[in-house]
Amino acid sequence: MNDVRIAFELAARAHEDHQLLQWLPEENCYDRFFFAGHWRSLTPDAFLRYRVGRQVLSAFVEVDRGTMPNPRFKEKVERYFAYDVSGRFAERYKGQRFRVLVVAKTSNRLANLKQTVSQVAQRYFWFVTLVHLNESGAMRSVWQTVAGTSEALF
């Protein structure tokens, strides 16, 4: 988790018009919300807001350590979708959109997570390996969508 935060801090320092506006660790991100007749919870590893010029990215961060089985990760993906549709994200974070930035240890694990996400809620999720993030930085075109395209976050 520290490596991810450092990547965003370094990117912000390297560009005059960039700023890491907010970083909330896991203990400050936990939230309960009501959706489809049930109470649910969401516990991201972190939440960030990052500004480039006038654009602001709101994103949850998931650092995959390879310990979460795919069915459990799929449930978490479904909770992100429900969090958005329920209106709870807009209510708590005062934002219209968010992304989920998934950082995986290996390319194989990243491909596995992308496959899991492709079954549920593709538009929210962007992926990178920790090696690529550390080598290239958070604002380079190292992020992959479920479709496999490499892009920058902005």
C-alpha cells in the first residue's frame, strides 16, 4: 500500500499542475450502505483524489496480495457496483464517478482479476502490476482496462 501511495505522491511532485488532494487509508474508507433491500459494506484498501489541472480523479485502491479467492473478489466487485448505484458514493464522497485502481503482484494475477471483473462491472476498474507502477509511475500509460488497452488515468 505504501508503494502505491508513494507512486501518486511522486507523480504529484513531478508535475506542477498535479496534486494528490486526498488519501484515506483502509480504516477511514469502511462504509455501510443499503442496497436492494439489504445492508452491505465496502472496505477498500484506500481512497484517493488526484488533480491534474482542473480534472479530479476519485478512486478506490485495491492492492491485491494474491490471498483473496476469485469468488470473494467477485463479491467485492459487485459491492462497488452496488455502492455506486445505491447513491452512497455520491452522498459520502460528493462525487459523480469513481474508479477502482487494482494493483496486482504479477501479470498472471492481474489477468486473472481482469477476467473476474469482466463478468460484473468493467467500467469502474483499471489495473496495473506493482512492478509497472513502480517503474513507470502512477500517471503514465501503464493502467489497463478490462478490454486490455493501456492508458493513463487522465
